[in-house]
Amino acid sequence: MILDGRSIHLLREVIKNPNISSKELEKKYQLSRRQIGYSFEKINIWLRSKNMNEIERTNSGYFLVDKTLKSKLHLELNLDEEFGYENLNELSKMQRVNIILLMLLSKTEELSLVHFTSELKVSKNTVIDDLKQAKKLADGFNLELRYSRKYGYLIEGKEFNIRKLLISTIYKISKMDHGIERVRQIAQLSDEEIAEFRNRIEKVEQSLNLKFTDEKIEVMPYILLLILRRISQGMKMDSPCINYEGISDTKEYLATEEILRNFKDVPEEERLFITLHLLTTNVHWSEGLTEETIPDLIQALDEMLILFEKNTCIFLKDRDQLLQKLLLHMKPAYYRIKYNLTEVNEMYEIVKIVNHNFKELHHLVKKSIQPLVDLIGCDIPESEIVYLTMLIGGWLTRQGENISKRMKAVVVCPKGVSISRLMFSTLRELFPEFIFLDSLSIREFQEYPMDYDIVFAPVFLETPKKFFLVNSFLGYEEKKRLRKQVMHELYGYVPNELNVDGILEIIEKHCVIKDRKNLSKQLLEYN
């Protein structure tokens, strides 16, 4: 993972001067409190990925920095190289490629090799090599980068795909050191234009009763200005590719009136695209968030949490609060997924961190998202699932749950899907203290990538883990024997027999028992 320029400077400042306060950082770097907080969230994710202690913030606005952090950063990681910090005149190949793409997508004149060599301060041969890489990136968006004697270098293809590449490129350049300033200079945007559109976006926030994330609001003026530039140049959306019914009845559609103020004759398809951009922009906070624009979204999220609780045997506390957090994320994610606007590489490093540190949790979240898949009507990209994993993982940490410390089991059955599922369901009910990851065939088990502690199977298997041979169908007495055997081998004790009648008497004092016989049976099975 490579930190953006702002986070690099803040981390260096705190390492160099650990007694500095948040307010002093705000003043020195002309940043808001939210921007400082957002950068330190990213810094701590980076530190966790390197197995280093996080930087804590006190209630009084100061920072707690581990004494060994400075030496670790300098001696073990080679600070400047690891952070990807670039000299203004020493750009990496991919940084040059993204600058070339932005020049092509924001151009107001024909571009030749001379323009690129002058901007990048590299040789002609280097630019030719960079153009080959830029062509590959454009190909990934189903676009063609080519040279025309009449028009110079240009990118051709569906305008919807060109806009996707434009937005992706602006985000990538913004993460470079002095990235936003580079975007402004390359695109030849004036400070007045940017300030005007920043003001318009803030008015949109007010009308929608929400706050976009700092990262998004920082680049939105540039994105909107360049989209409107392309429209004025006659580069408009090709044919209707956005569902009018699903977009035009949103509050964001009405809010585009503020964005498009003073712009005449903007086609309806363009207004829908700008609405879609507002809808897909991540939100930091929203007042009175409901599902009115996406019917059944809350229900799908609730069903996802029910599946997660079933898969983990963990009861999620304060569900309504968690649902609101998930809704805040999933509303823009819904539109990103539906219109294939998720940036594939945007979360690549975070995905790697989650797969390394929260592999099992991520796996269990993925097993629980089918209600969202059914609602949206297509598969959910990995990077979007990662966000859900981080949100749910944070919630579990808050309530003191740690999946990594729970025993994890797999069920291996060669006898077909139906019998395998029955075994899996039976064993999960019999051992609610374990997390059952998957039901596998023998071939799947031999290549299974997840970490686990226990294997249940009706046939003998070679495994270094704890193995228990179980029948495909378990009767009442067999369940009791198996539970005692497993508990004894894992923990060195046999659970005492439950006094079920005594427990039922206590329960009856506090609630009505609808099915005493079935409850008694399930309590015995639990024991």
C-alpha cells in the first residue's frame, strides 16, 4: 500500500514532532479536522499492514507515537522508498502514464509527442514507451488510444467509458504528492472555476442533508468541470445507457440544477450521468437516510446480517445502528455496482490487507451477501465486499468479538450436496461455539485455502488438524456422544448434563414457552 502525499507529510510531521497537536497540524497544512482524521485513518491502515503500532489520538488533540516507530520506518522500511514519495521531477512510469491520459481526456488542442515530453520532462523514447502502457489501460475500458495526423493523439470509444476512465485517472493523480495541483495545471482549470464548483457542491450537500467524504469532495469540482468541458466540446453520451426511471426520481436528480446552473441546453442523458456521479459518491454522514430511492435495500441488508449471524453464531448488538452504517455505504455502492462504476484497482491494497488480516471474516461476509446480489441483480465486486467486511469487523471489535480467536471448523463429505448440507447444518447447531467455514468435497478440501482448526467427515482423511469421524446422519445419542468427545479432546473436560427441567422453570418465570417439548429437546442437543 502506498500512502498519498498528504498522509506522507502528516506522518513525517508527527514522527519528527510527536508533541504537535491536531490544531497545529490543521493550521500548518491548512486542513480541516475531518481531513486530518481521514488521513490518520489511512496512516493506521498502512501501519497495521506493516505490523506496526498505530498512532493514537488523545481526547485533548495530541498524538501517542510508539517510541520504536521512527527507527522501524527508517531502518526496516527505507522511509522515502516505501512511501512512494516522488520528487516533482522524478515521476514513476505509472504516474507519467496517468498524466498522459489526463492530458488526452482534458485537452483543448491537438496533442503531439512534443506536448508530452515537455510536460513530463523525459525523452521522446520514454514517452513512446509510456504511450504503449496508456494504450493498454485504455483497452481495459474498451477504448482506443491512437494517433491521427489531423487530430494528434486521441482516445476514442463510448463516451460513458471515457468518463469512467477520466474519473479513475483524476483519482489516481490526486493521490500523488501535490496531485490536485497537478490536475489543475494539466487540465488548465482556474482557481475561480474550482472555487465556484466547490461552492456549488457544498450547496448540493445542504440540499441533500449529507456530507461527502473529504477524499471525494476534493476531486469532485475537477471531475464535474471536465465533464462539462467535454459536453461543451460536443463529446456527449452516445445512447441512453442509464435507467431514467431509476435515477430521475431521486433527490440527487433535482440537486443537479445547482451543478448545471448557467449551463444551457445540457441534454437529459448528461444530467442523468451527473446525477449518477452524485449517487455513487461516498458519503461521510447523512441525516434521515432512508431506502426510499432503493426499495428493499434495508431489508436486503437485514437479511445479510441474519445470514452472517447464522454463519458465525454471533449476535450483533445495536442492529439498527449497524444497519444505518451499512445503508450509508451501500446506497452509493448500489449504483456503482449496477452501472459497473466500481474502480477495480481503487481498493487493491486494502483488499490485500483484509485478505491477510481478516481472511476468515471476509470469507464469512462473502457467504452472507446473497440478499444484496439478488436485489442488485449482479455479482458484487471484491472491493465493495471489502468495505462491508471492514464495517462489520469494526462493529464486532466494538462489541468485543474476535473471530480470529474462535475455533474454526470445516465439514468434508463425499456423499453429495444434500447430505453435505444436512451434516453442515447439524454440526453447526451442535457446536454453536465454533465457526463453521464451509462444507467441502474431498477434492475441495485438498485445495482449501482458509485456515481452520477442526475437520468433521464421515470418512478418514489425512490432516494435521483435529479430525473427528462422524456419521452422515446423527441421532440424539450420537450427538451427545460426539459433543462430549469433541469437548474432551479440545478442552480436556466433559460438559455436565443440563438440568433441563430446572432451566425450563426459570424460563417460564420470564416468558411464555410456545413449544416446551421442542425447546427441551434443543437444550439437550446443545449440551
